[in-house]
Amino acid sequence: MLGTCALCRSEQVELRDSHLLPSWAYKRVRATRAGGPDPNPVNFTEGKAFQTSKQITGFLLCSACEDRFGRRENYVSQLCRQSDGTTPLIQHLRRRADQVDKPLEVAELDIKVDAENLAYFAVSVVWRGDVMKEGHLASDVTLGDRYREKFRGYLNGDAAFPLCARVLLNVLSRRAG
């Protein structure tokens, strides 16, 4: 489909059928159900819940921008929960000594993890949630014109991470016992 890339704004380019979330994320969500894979995860939209195997996509990005997102998505996929049940990111967390015996622990990422890639990935998902909703996604994600453009500039490499934004990473793990 020919159109204007939502990220780089190149006109009359072939747009790819872009995913809101990377396809690996959909597959892993399905595989985490107790008792085996769930072919139809629950989707919530317009105040209704229903099961569907459909991945949320839309003709949004040109090949170059899709590849830019893909490189970051691949990096994040290697840190998230794997098919063997491990979550490599957990090995890169440094627990603060004052948090060890508390039910909610605060930790820091070690320097081996590229926090920029994690932030870029998170921002790209939020940004896609905002720009894909027109005709594709019933979503309450609304960045507004000002913040949509700040995030677009950052994601496109035209600007630094917006000073008005923050990315908070929560890592949840089950405790034994």
C-alpha cells in the first residue's frame, strides 16, 4: 500500500503492515497460559472483552522505519521471557541493599543492558498506540499533537529523548514459596 510513513514522513512509499506490538510478543503472551498455549488471548476494546488471535496491525511505516523499530525490538526480545521460562533481563538487575527484605524491591540495571534500547522500544509502543488508533485501534492512548511530535522526532532520530517524558521499567517475577 502506498502512503506517507507516519515516522519519517516520506511520501508515496510502500507502507508495511506494522504491528502495534512485535509479533514475538503476541506469541509469548499466548505461550504463558497455565496448561499450555492459548490460541485466543483476551482483547479489551470499547469496554468489551473478547478472545481473538488477531494481532493489531496497520499500514503505518516504510521499510526503513520498520527495520529501525525491528532492531530495537529484537534487542528487547532477547531480554524478555524466553520459551524455556527464563527472563534474561533479571540477571542484569542489581538489587539495592536497602530493598532486599522488602516485598517491593527497587533495583538498577547493570551497564551491560542498553537502557536506551529499552526506552526506545517502550516509547515506540506508546507512540504506535496513539497513531494507529485512527481507523485501526480503539485506544485511550492519547499523546496529543505536541507530545506525539516530540516522540516521533525522538523515534526518527531527529531529537533527543523528550525532557518532558519518563520511562519506568517494572520487572515482575514470581517468588518461591
